[in-house]
Amino acid sequence: MAGFSGHWAFAFGLLGNIVSFMVYLSPIPTFYQIYKKKTSEGFQSVPYVVALFSAMLWIYYALLKYNTTLIITINSVGCFIETIYICFYLFYAPKKERVQTLKLLFLLIVCGFGFIVLSTHFLVKASLQANVVGWICLVFSLCVFIAPLCIVIPNVLGFSFGVLQMALYVKYKNASKTSEQKLPSDNIPNHIIVLEDGKISELTEQIIDIVKISALSRSDKVPAASQMNSSGDEASQVQNSPVKSQV
């Protein structure tokens, strides 16, 4: 029974190596485009640096366990292929992308890998080192497969929000029309005066005539009032004159 399970483990391990080898060869069309354009502008080096880091972690994990020949072989091949990819990328990369790639290499390969090796070797018990490193390898292996999706994820979110926006527009686009149709007719004024051009001119002439008549009537009242005032003054003088003579 143990031999039977051992054969199945070897078969699945070999199948996993074949699939991993195909994954390592998948970026070849990308680097062919880089070779044709003579520049790596528009492409990122993150997936290849992370893949190299993951392969190195799996080799370290394999060294902590026994009977891990398949893990060592496939990840050694992966380290070799990813190193070629990174060198090819650096050769055709602009200065800015080249500097960023070198910084990422130093951060993950030198600092990250060195920290994991030293911390698990000195801070973790020998019986637990393989389990801890195995979980770390699992996480970074997932990162290898997720790294190419860094462009797809925002597009999926944008597509989802776009569909939501279109659905809301279709649902509420006729709301303003229905509200305008349901407005009560009582609020609309019933008496509207429409004047044509000829009637407007006639109306203005009538207003001018009325103003003239009112002005003439006022001018007639002013002389009459002045005459009344003058006659009153003469009468007062007549009345006062005999009094002065008698005195």
C-alpha cells in the first residue's frame, strides 16, 4: 500500500513539474515582442523577480526535507529561466525601469530571502522549520500566479461599476419625463395675454395720449389757481384801504 501511494505521489509530482515548466516558458512571447521592439517599455519585471524569489524559496524548502528531488530539479530550472528573463529585461529596459528592477532584486533576493533563511534557521525550531518555510513558499507561489493579474483586477472593477452605472441610467432615465407629465394643470396660469406687434404699437399710442391729456389738465389748473390767488390779494387790499384812511 505504501509503495502504491509512493508511485501516485511520484506521478503527481512529475505532472506538477511539467505544468510548472510550462508556466516558466509562458513569458516567451512577451520577450519576443521585447526583442522585436528593442525595448522593454510597457512591460513589468515584477512577475519574473517574484518567480525567481519563489523558486529560491522552494529550493530552500527542499533542502530542509528528504526525498525532494523533483522539487529541487524544477525549481533549479525555474531559477535559471527566470534569471535569463530578468537579464534580457534589463538589457532592453530604459534607465528608470532598470533602476527599479535592480532595487526590487535587492529587496527580494538579497534582503527578503536572506531574512527568511536567517530567521527560520535561528528563531524557529528544527522540527518546525520545514512547515514554516512551506507556508511561506505557498504564499509566494500564489503571488507568482496572481502577479500578471495586476492589470486585469482594476479593469474588472471598472467593468463592474460601469455596468452598475448603465443599469441605474436605464432605470431612472424616464423619471423626469413622467414627473413632467404628472404635473397638475391648476398650477399653470389660464389667463395669458398675447399681443401682436400692431396691437403693442396701438397700446403705446393710447398710453402716450393719456399722458398728454393728464399733462394738459394739470397745466389748466395751475393758471386758475394763480388767478384765484391774485383776486384774493386784490380783495384784501380793498378791504384794508379804508381802515388806513380813517386812521
